[in-house]
Amino acid sequence: MDLAPLYYLSNFRSLLDWVSCRYSDLLSAEEQHFISTFAALPANAQALLVRVIMRPRPLLRVSTLHYAEIAHGSEALATLLANGWLSADPELSLDTLFSLATKAELLADAEAFAPHTLNPRQRKAELREQLEPLSHELRGWAQWLPNNDDQLISLNDRALIERLRLLFFGNAYQDWSTFVVADLGHARYETVDIGDDARAFQTRIDLDTYDWLLGISARSQAGEALEDLWAELADPVTGCSAVMLARQYKAQFQLGQAAEKQQDWPMAKVIYEACEYRLARHRLVRVYEKLADWPAAYALAQCILAEPSSEQERQAVQRALPRLAKKCGAPAPARVNALLAAPEHTLTLPQAPSTSVEWAAREALASPEYAVYYVENTLFTGLFGLLYWPAIFAPVPGAFYHPYQSGPADLFHPEFVRRRAALIAEITSSLNSGAYRERIIQCFHAKHGIENPFVVWPVLSAELLEQALLCIPAAQLKVIFLRLLDDLKANRSGFPDLIRLSSTEAIAQGSAPTFTLIEIKGPNDSLQDNQARWMDFFCRHDLPCQLLHLRWPA
């Protein structure tokens, strides 16, 4: 698909119009000024500015700003510089200079680095190492390279522009490329009725809090001291929405994880003890263990087991309690609700596989009687996504606020099911009547290729879909779907690698349609926690499953 020459300008204008329409009461004077003055710029200056905005580098060489579709580019650049949209000749470090200039350009101005000399035979990295004494200096482009007639420019107000992008998308992971991918037809999104009042942030404090949390995350990744970050995060911002408060708790939890990664157990203890994020408690048990505070770890584990917040939390403390009881001299705890293990088998290959163990097992298990598919976390979630499509894309207030969403904003929130309870109940009832098959197949063809958080289109072929619906009874699909709905975020992964289905030929010859779920493990590999929970579930609900160990001669 060919893009219009100024596609990026059209997208940027649409973003500004969308934000202006929905956030007029939240925009600061500075943001309103940006939007109005941008609209007053000549079209060529607008286009050049958007080109600069979409370039990832903070500093750009003027020689790289020539675009065939932008008429009178030099005039456009002069307009942007004169009106303060761009700055000329910003100072840059030695590292930034080396990222922008070629080796030949550096050598052409070797005198500017005196008294240090540059050897043409050295690689660029070696030249940089040789100039280490200059690493703390900041100079303009012309000062670093006085004989180079190029210029450097930088974008002003980048933080403001990123805030406008955040207002439109409501998240930090979608960027300008989202528009391009959609324009090219590489991503298609479901059409949802989005009202003029639909928006990601209801108050300015929510927007500012989200923006602040993004800054905390960036500073953490850059290696800033955990103590300094915790000093800011320890007391959550008040007056924000429940969703934004939950984001702050999650940011605290992630800081605790960073402390664990650094093995700063005292810091992790301080963070987790104050954190209300749902996964913090069982991490705190582990931290108490690392600090050899066995009584605290044992007491907290018992507390969690009495009222676990999730299957994941219960599983973690059940594993820890026996060793904690031993450390505290307490009786070994009774194994209550212990996970059931799937039947185990071993398959010996004639030689080490040339592919992954999953593909090797698939090839070894396939036969005229059975078709074997490598599906892992794509088949049951895909069937779920197709059947529950109307619920996933229901125009619930606050769920959709821009046209490029692959799913609702509240998908993994506790309120997702409650807010669509009637619709979900009606869809689930189709599993009792048999209408689910037609619904799934019809949705597969009508919506094929449209983004859905549960459907991986390249894996879910029409052949696999029809064979799975033929072989998997509705009652067993129902219990799986209900478990997914119980915790969509945690339960959408952990499914077995392979599914073995009766072949269409075998069924045509009178064989009963059957299926078996098979998890593959190579040497020295074991079940992950979420895989063990699914295997336990399959066993308790009489779904055929097995754990298959692959072996081969050394």
C-alpha cells in the first residue's frame, strides 16, 4: 500500500484535533498554545516539524532534513528556528559527536582535538578511546568540527509533545509508528463506537501522575539509586483515580523487584512492606528468607495461605512453607490443595533434534490417526478471543478512547468481567446450546486479521480451528474459558506446547474425535509455575493431558 506524501502530517493533525476535542478542560496553557500556534504554521513548516518530532535522536544534522515532499525545506527550517520550535547549534558531548559524525569527518578536523592526535589507521571506537580526556566537555558542532559546514538542530518542547501523544494513546508503549503500521495495512483495529467524551485521563492529576511514573521508570532503568527513587514513590499521590493509584502501587512493586535484582534485601524489605500491590506479599516472604528472618517469613506465609489473593500467590507460599516450618522448628504443614501432576512419559529420539524440542516432538508424534499442532498459548486463548469478541470490544465507558486499541483498557482489571456480566453470561451459554461453533467460525472469517489481544492469526488457521472444535467437547472448552475469565492476565499463559487431535481421516473412518494436551520438556527442564497450575486444572477437570520428556543419546 502506498502512503500519501504527507501521511505523517495528516496523522499528527488528527492527533492534535482528537486531543483538543476531548481534553480542552485538562490542557495547560502551554499545551493549548502549542496546538494553536502549530495550526498557524505554513504547511511545509508543519511537515518538517513533524518529521523532526518522529526522529528518535534528540539532535539532528540539517543535512539529513531533506524530504522530497516538503517544498522549500530551507524556508521551513528558517521558520521553525525563528519561531522557537527548533534550536540551532546546541551543545553536545564527545559521545554524541561520535554518534553523529563519520570517521572521515572527525579526521578532517583532527586539529580541533589538539593536543590529542588522531591516527587514520585506528578504528572509530579506538579514536573515541584516545579522546577520553575530552569526554566531559560540551561544545557546539562548529567548535568540535570547525571545517564542517553542516549544522545541528534540536527540538524544543519534546516533553510537551510526548505528553500530547500520551493523552491520545493513554499509554507509553504506542508511539508514532502505530499510525504508520495502520496506514500500511500491517495492523487493523476493530471499529468501536468511541464517544466524544471518551478519554484515558479524567483529571489533570491523573495525567501528571502517569507522566511522573514514566519518569521514575526511566530513571530506574538509567541506574539511579533505589533509595532516591523510593523517597519519591513511598507516599502515593493522593487525589488521583483508583486506576492511577494502582499504577503507583505497581511502580513500587517494580522498584522492589529492582532491589531484589541488585540483591539489596534491606531495601526490598522496606519497599515490599509498604507496597499494596497484590504480588508484593509473596515476594516479601522471599526477602525475609534472604535476610534469614525465618519467623517473619513463616508468619507471613501462613497469613497468605489463609487468604491468598491468587492461585499464583498460594502456589508460591505452599512451596515455601515446608522449609520455613523446618527453619522455625514448627511441625511440617499439611499439604492442603496440593497441585495434581499430569501423567508423565518419555520419548527417546534417535539423535539430538536439529530444531526446538517442541517441533521435534510434534514431528515424532504425528501419525495418520492424529494431527499434532504446536499451539502453546495460542489455541485456547484464540478460541476464547473469537467467541468472546463481542464482550472484548463492547463499547463500555472508559474501555476505548482512541481508534488504535487492540483491546479494552480495562482488560486485565478486576472489573472487566463485572462490567460485561450479562454479555459474557449470554456468550458462555452458547457453549451449552452448541451455537458456539458457528459463532467462533463466523467470527474467524468476519474478523480475520483484526487485532485482538487473544488471537494470534498466523497460528490459528482455519484447519486447526475446525479440527479443534470437532475434537474438544463444549463442556471442556467451557471450564477452560471460565478459568481464563477468572484471571485473564495470569491464566492466558502456561498452556501446554502441543495438542494432539484425531485426524479428519480417522474420524471419517469412524474413530471418535479426541484430543490430548502435551507439555514438552527437554533434559534439565521442568514445569513453570503457571504450567503446573494449568496441568493441575486439567487433571481436576478430566481434560486429557501429559508431560512428555524428550531424551536422546549423548
